[in-house]
Amino acid sequence: MNIRPLSKSTLLAKINLWILIALVIIIAAPLVAWSETTWPIIFYIIYVLTLFIIGLRSSFALLVSLIALQPLIPYYPISFLKGAALQDIFYITGLFILLLFTPLKKNKIKLVLPLAIPYLCLALWAALGTFATQTSFSEILVSLAKGSGRPLVILLTALFTATVIKDFQQSNILLKFIVISATVEAIIGILAMIFNIEIIAGGLHLGVQNLPYLIAPEVPISRRLQGTFSTGNLTGAYFVVTIPLTLAFFLTATRTRQKYFFFLSAILQFIAMILTFTRTSIVAGIFTLLVFAFLYMRKGRMKAVIQVLFAISFALALLYYLLPEMVEILSARFLKARPEARLAPAYAGIQMILDYPIWGVGVDNAIPMMESERKYSLTPFGETTVRPHNSFIFIGAELGLPASFILLWAVIAITRFLIKTRALSRRPEEIALSNALMSAWIGELVHSLTNNLFHHPSLMVTLMAAVVALTPIFYSSNKLHLNFNGKGGGKE
């Protein structure tokens, strides 16, 4: 693949005044916020310069770098920017840099319009709701950034991924770098767990989190893996996506070294997911792997099923050998699970939807309303001041019932897209990857019932990029495009 660097005239032609102004603002904001802290400024400058250098060489390399780096950047909240996270700021900056080198192409965007439109509608609805629920100028800005900004980031991820990727070979490269990124994330989390590295930033825990209660008197370890994400729930959800993807490459690898690497990578990710001790992640992760094995249960593919089950068994056996306390911790987590801890905030969220069905209570207003109004904090399942741990209830409480239906629309659109790509898959690599992402998506659906996932860029950036990476299955040799209904289209 020969990629020529952009000429100076071409580069200048791509840069316009408005993009430059936006870049200056984005670069200046964290510099002001971190005026008393040295390392984030240096980190940020290196990050921006690196992305520019990569972009000068190739927009595809820039996209791959952006998607692979995003989960590894600590989700460090900046209080000066109303809690905006380091991860979000860095990624948004990367999107603007990507815009300089990547003109969006209509013929590629058409393939992902069913995925993009729901998130665009969600962003627009959140923007309208902002002016209906917020009063002060600062609250309006924060609400727009979180309510509209998050779905827009997910939408732009889909559009840029569809535009940049030219063929299935590039899809393979992007997905492999996602696996590499997940492997690094697993190593970071496991090392933090071993050496008990806990970094508390604005109430969020990076590395590991010491549990606020004693799991069992006989268990010496009372902490859970967090990695670079804000919570163990997101870390576990991330591995639910990447583990089947890793196993897909393991099953289709032709070289022995690659096979060993992907097998070891899957083991590390599975162990890291278990060490989050997040009940939903563990249930969703194992369910995802069983779905992945089931999708392979066709003639001639029993060997693949056995390999997947062997990988799961090997990971569990290795973890039990290294950490025999794992059984007590997991049993304590599941046996001491309190359903009311999830039912109470869900009940409060539903009450908010009933009281504010159109616009909701506003972005970030769910918890303050629980704290100020007893009708929400006192539920039949006990008292709560925790946000609803359900994607649809949470977004409905903050943005109104229409937002819940828009999010459901987005879920259905992605599901249809994955069903179509799986039906069109012909080569072994296409079949393996489409099966992996279909099973991962089903696992995330399960996970979303007790966690807020589908509007969160920390997870959805990786997931959306991986899903859209399957678009080359819809066309052949960069010439013949297939529309979403599978009918022949025109030439590129």
C-alpha cells in the first residue's frame, strides 16, 4: 500500500479559518486548565504534534492511531472545565486534526447513514432540551457539551471511519490495532492490580479502586481493576467488545506467532475483565463468548468452538492458580448482590420520566434532584442518590422519553447493520469478524440494562469504529457498492 505524503499546497487547501480557530480554542482550553500542572501540558503537546506528523503521512494511519490511543488516555476529570475528561478533550482534538486531512466522502457516508442519523437526532434533541431545562449560561454550555457533544463524537467516529477505510485489508489493520490497544489496557490494569496502584482524580479511580466495603473477612484482596477508564463497569464493558474480536483473529490467524499473540491477548483481556469484579461485565462477557461460539456452530466449525471454550477455561484456570481468592471474591460479589441497589435508582429514573416526559430533568440534574427531592430518593426498594444504571432509563430521565426512543432507534440500526454484514460475509476473516462484533454487540445490549453505555464515548468510540470497519463487506474492489438493502449501486 503506497501512500504519498500530502503536498504543501494540498494541506493548505484543506485548512480553513474556522477549523484553525476551533483548534486554537481546543488547544488553549487545557493549557489554561492545567496551568498548575506540568505533565498534562507536555503530554498534550506531544499528542497533538504526533497526530499532525501521522496525518501528514496518511489519514488512515491517523485514524488508526486515534482509535487505538483513545482508551489508553486516562479518564482524568478537569475541574476547571466543569469535569470534562482528559480522554474526551484529547479525542475531540484528534477529530479536528483528522478533519484537516480527511474530506468526508458522500459515497462512503451513505453506508453508515442508518447508524449516524439516530445519533444526530439525539444530539439535536439534547440541544433543544438544554434550552428548555437549563437557566444559566455556564449550565447551558456544560449541558450542550455533554448532552449534544457525546452523540456527535460517536457520529463523527462513524463518518470518519467509513470515509477513511478503503478495503477489508485496512479494516483488518484497524481492528488489530484495537486488539493491541485492549492488550495494553489489560496489562496496565493487571499491573495496577498487582502493585495496588490507585489514583483518585475528582472522585474517579484510575488503576484500581479499593472497595468501600469488606467483601469477606478471609479475603485479603479487597480492590477491583479500573484501568484507565473512570469505572470498572466501563472497563469490563470495553473488554466485552474486544475479547471476541481478539478470538476472531486467533481463529483465522495463519502464522504461529500471530496465533500465540492473539491467544495470549485474549487471556490477558479475559483476566482483566474478571478482575474488575463487575458482575454485569462478567455475565455479559461470558454470555458474549457463548454467543460467539454458538454463531460458529455450523458444519466444519466445531474446532473453532472447542478452541474458544478452551481459551475461556485456560484463562479461568490460570487466574485461579495465580489468585485463588478470586472464587471467594466473585461468590461474595454475586451472593451479596443487592438487587435494590439497581432497582432503586431505576425506579427513581422512571419517576423522573413520568414527571418530565418531554425534556427530562436536564443533563447532570438526576442526582441533584434525588438529593433535593425525597420523592425521587425514597423508593419502594430503598433510598438512593445514584443515577439510574440503565442506558435507556438514564437518558430518558435526563433528556426525556423521546431520547430513550432515539437511543433505541440507534440500537436497532446498529443491530440491522451487523445482521446485514454477517449475511454478506463470505471469506473466513469476514465471517469471523462479523460474528465477533455481532456477539459483542449482543453482550453490550445485556450490559446496558444495568449500566449506562450507549451514549458514552469512552466505550462507543471503540465499538462504533469496530462496527463501521465492516463496511468494506458491502462493496468489492473499491468499485461496486451495495446499498443497505443489499442491491447493486454505482461505481465509486
